[in-house]
Amino acid sequence: MFTFFRLAIDRMMRSWHSPLYGFFEPRPEIDYIDKHRVHVFTCLGSAGKCKKKINRYLDTTDATSTSNMGRHAATCFGEDAVAQAKEMAHADDVRNLLVKKTNQDITVFLRRKKGSVVMYSHTQMTRKETR
């Protein structure tokens, strides 16, 4: 039974050409919700911490729509990243270029010129410091 679902999803994935799939795990899960078969896509945002699951019901007229995936990607990665993704050809390009770029470590954003030390603190600021 498991190999049947694996073969079925491989066959379906051949027709998925939207670059928006790049913001989600490469292989969706197959689930049943109230006797309806569903593809469950897991988000890759926030360095793998988002884990929001987007359901796509397969027995509806919009079973191939990616609009709900695009809306979530815009909230998780930003409108600019989604616009850049729509210009790319394939979901793997999006996954390799955009998702890895936005999920970098905090030290990448705090880096300075060569030779200088990166300093940051995890201590909460006092009330006086926040004014």
C-alpha cells in the first residue's frame, strides 16, 4: 500500500511546475481528513522552525492551485522572495537560492569587516535601555 502512494505521488509531482513548491518540503505527505485525500506541504521557513502545514484537497476543482501556498510563503519569506521565485524556472532553484539565503544564521547579518569581532548579547535590555 505504501509503495502505491509513493508511486502515485511521484506521478503527480511530474506535473507540478510552479516555483512556489520550493518554499516547502520536496515531498508532501498524503493524509485523509474527513474521508478526503489531502496533500500536506510542510514549510521550510525560519530555518526549519516554521513547520506550518498547508493542506491541498485533491477532490476539489482547484486541486492544483498554489494560491494558499503562495500566501503562506509571502508571510514566512516575504513578498520580495515570492516575486523572485515566480521569475525562476524550477522549485529546486527556489529551494537552493532563496530558502537557504533567508534561513541563514544571525551571525551572517551581524558580520562586519574582516578582522573585527562580532558581538551581540542574548540578555534582555533593561527598561532604561529601551527608552
